[in-house]
Amino acid sequence: MIRLDSVTVQFGGLKAIDELSAELDAPVCGLIGPNGAGKTTLVNVLSGLVVPRSGRVEVDGSNLLPLAPVQRVRWGLRRSFQTEQVVEDLTVWDNVRAVLDHVPAGERAIAQDVAEVLHYTHLADVATRLGSEIDLFHRRMVELAKALVDRPRLLLLDEPGAGLDERESALLREALLGVQQFRGAQVLLIDHDVDLIAATCRQTLVMDFGRRLALGPTAEVLADADVRRAYLGA
Amino acid sequence: MSTSLSTSGRTNVPAPDPAPDPMQALAPALRQHARQQWRGLWAMGAVLLLLSVALLLLSNSYWLKTFTSALTLSVAVAGTALLYGQLGLVSLCQYALVAVGGWVALRLSHGFGLPFELCVLAGGLCASAAGMVAGLPALRLKGLYLALVTLMMAGGYQVLVSAVGFPDGGAGWLGKAQGTGRLMMARPAWAESDAAYLAYVVAWLALILVLIEWHRRSRAGRSWALIRRGEAAATSAGVHVLLYQSWAFGLAGFCAGVAGALLAGGVGQLDGRAFAASESVLMFALTVVGGAYHWLGTLLAGLLLRAVPALLTEWGVNGFLAQVFFGAALLHALITAPRGIAGQWVDGLTRLFAHLFARPPGPSRERRS
């Protein structure tokens, strides 16, 4: 469970996140909001790339703020970026394997772990292909696979479905829904694709101007008049 | 544990697993990939062996010395290529680190009479430490700014080496002889002739290239690749950026130091005037021309640095024309061959082999049309 308590992030005179408090406990949670709402800043706070001015961040009861970004990865926090970060001259296998170089070895053998994750994310057929040789769908799945190896506890996925067509989005959706069963990790999903959010997230947080605009079951949140006005333009 | 995804679009329903053990299903492809990688390593060994045999058979005394220098500098180029190809970092003080390695090797050889190999290793380790210091700005600076800072370091080393000079058997901490009595650095007993020393240098070059290839294929290489892709992404994958970046600078410095010691052994003495900061710039430029992403590029860059100017001299062409030639080659590389001459050659050979060993279409396929 993610617990945010009065988190404030300030860049100069701009409050990117303003006294944000929320509790997210669904297996797959959505984070939506208009551009500049503070979504990516919140993900940066969770992953340790941005230090908040004040507030407290807990995940599964652990206070994350004292931990450096690398320590958070070892703890089990994983994230993907809006722009996929597949390394062109590494194979798909090595792209995923690279994460396991820096997290404590789990009970499973490393090769077995990578193989299972590649199989789960539809990457088994391209395992030995270079990053430069795979298409956008596979690149997006590599990002997901990197987040799934070892024993992840929280996945922060920043627009993992950007640029995918309908069929590919359906496969991604299935993968996201199965994460809890596959690895037992919670997922925080940021995406502008409301259909993807509605299909995968039981609970959704809506941000606007760094503040919490709404939080609750996704269907209710998406039907909220304030949310529709601020985000959906209705 | 293995949960598969169905492709039907229905959610939350684990599909029947077509491959009970994902590792077993992937094993053949992984084995084939590993075999390909080993083939690349064997090809490298074969090329180096053939090259040294050809040079030994075909070269006269002048060319033996020239190729020895060229392949020695290839050792240093391997470090520049490592930083640029693996991490995307431009270091313009590699030739200065060659001087560091040469100085330490000469001092230890003349002062303590240590075995040649120990002098080479000590030169490499000292240059490695100096390389890590040179790499510290890289934690904050990238691109042009890092290039400028390292170039200024090279300028500093140039002043230092010009003032201090290289040890040549004299007394005192600096080991500098006054007037007569300058000594040559002793070569290893089994490589005293020029021909044997060329083979000896090739053996060191092979060791260095294998060391770098081993790094590239291991945890360090994967971490460097992630850092090159983006530091935020690397950090988010758990990579300790400071550690792995310093490790790369240290390894690149080690290459330069080994080259410096081998250069000292080859020539016998080193001259401070030969280590101008501009040499580091030229070394980087020719690393790009040769190709920073493949071991073949380091060989080519070494040959471009020493063998091409020697060839022009032998043809009676003004030595300054070499600079013009290198400038044109750099433009060519930047515009048409971002992976350098080596990249072009490897691509060409890959296409050739694919054409030569392509399976002819079967009779059923021919009949289908």
C-alpha cells in the first residue's frame, strides 16, 4: 500500500506537488491528471529522483524517503519512463538481465527468473535480438520485463502503453492485470489512455496543479464532475 | 512459477502454458547466441595472430618498429574506445595517461630493475588511478564540457612532462641522468629483438582486448550500457553510476598506462616533447574514424596513428598532409559511418557471409511461383 502524507515538492517558486495526501491500496492503481499536474514529479518522489520539501512517503509500511534511489530498487521499487529506455546494443535478454545485476539475488536462479519474465511479457521469441532490432511493442514490454524481475514490490509505470495499437494495448492490459498474481507487486500506472486506466485500475488518484483532485474507485472518479471538467474536458 | 498471457483480449484469465519451462524453451536460442559471441572472440584472436605473422614475415626493421608503435597505441586506443563506445564519454587526456604509464615503467625499471611485466602492470595501475581522477568531472559534466576539462588536464600533463622529463637511469627521485649515461629500458629476455617485441606487444594487445570484451559482456558492460542510455534510467535500474563510471575511467587509464610502458620498452627512452595535448585529440579523432564500437576499430586507429604517417613519409609526401587526410577521414566517419571504418567493414563482411552461405530456395518454393 502506498501512503502519501502531506507531500510537498517545490522547484523555486513553483509548487509541483502541494500538500498531497493519499492512500492507494488496490493491486493496480491509476494516476491521472492534465499535463503539468505533478504526476511524473510524484513518480520521481517515489523513485527517489526528487526529494520532497516536506511530507512522508510509505510503501507497505516502509518509509522510503531516507533511502537513496539505488537502495529503493533493492527494496523492490521499479519504474519505467515515458520514453522507453531500451539499450540498442544489448540483447533483450541482457536488457532485462542488467537489472538483476544490481538487486539481491532471489531464490530463483537468475536465468530462470529472466526466462519466466520474458515468457510472461511475450518477449521469449526476441530474447536474443538486439534492442535496435525490436519494434515499439516489444520495447514497451522490455520496460515492463525490467520492472518484473527479482521480487518487485511496487511498479511505477509512466505511460507504458504510449504508441501501442489496440491489440498491443490489450496484451499490455492483460500483463498489467496479472502482475499481482505473477509477482505479487502493486502497480501505480500513469497514462493518458483513460480506457486503459478504466480497464486495469480498481482505484485512481487524479491530480491537478499538484493537488489531489479526486481519489477512489476508478469508475466513480472518472464520473466525477470536477474530474471531467479538469481532465476530460467535459 | 509461470503465468502466461492469452492473446484473445480477455483479461485476468491465465492461459494454458504452451511451454512448461520457459528456460528450457529459450535455451537453444541462448546457446546459439553464446556460440556467436565466442565465434567473435575466436575471430579476434585469429586476426591478431594472422596480422602478427604477416607483419613479421613482410616487414623490414623500419616497419617492424613502426607497426610495434602502431599496435602499442592500439592498446591505448582501446581505452578511448571503451569510454566513447560504451559510455558515450569524450576523454581527451588518454595520450597524457600514456605518458604516466611510460614514466612509472621507466622509473621502476631503471630504479629497481623490476621484471618488465611488473613495470607494465605498475604503469597500467598508476595510469588507472590517474584516469579515475580524470573521470571525476564526468560525474557532473558531459559532452563538450567533459572534453574541455580532460583536454585541460592533458595540457597540465604536457607541462609537467616537459618540465620533469622521463627517467633514464639517473640518480634521485626523478631518475633523470645529466649529460651522458642515459640508459635504455630493458626489454623482456624473450623479446629483445624487434621482431620478438612486436609479437610481445600483440600478446599484450590481445590480453587487453579480451579484458575489455569480458567487461562488455559482464555486469560492468551492461551497467555502462544503461548509463549511456540515460543516468536516471540507470539509477532506476539500481546501477551505482559513480562506481561504474569510475571503473570505466580506471580501465581506460589502465589501457593507456600499459601502452605507455610498452612504448617505453619499444623505444627504450621517452621524450617529453612527444606527449603534447594535441596527441590526445588526434587519438580520440582516429578512434572515431577507426570505430569505437568494435575491437577492429582499435587496430585500425593504431595503424592510422603511426603506420599511415610512416607510409606517407616513405612515399616522400609531406607529413602535414597526414593531418589533412585524418581531417577528411573524420568528416567521412561523422557523416557516413558513425560506427567507423570497422563498423563498415563488419557490416560488409556480415552481408557477404549471409550472401555466400544463404540456403538456396527449395524446389517446392520454386514451383510455387
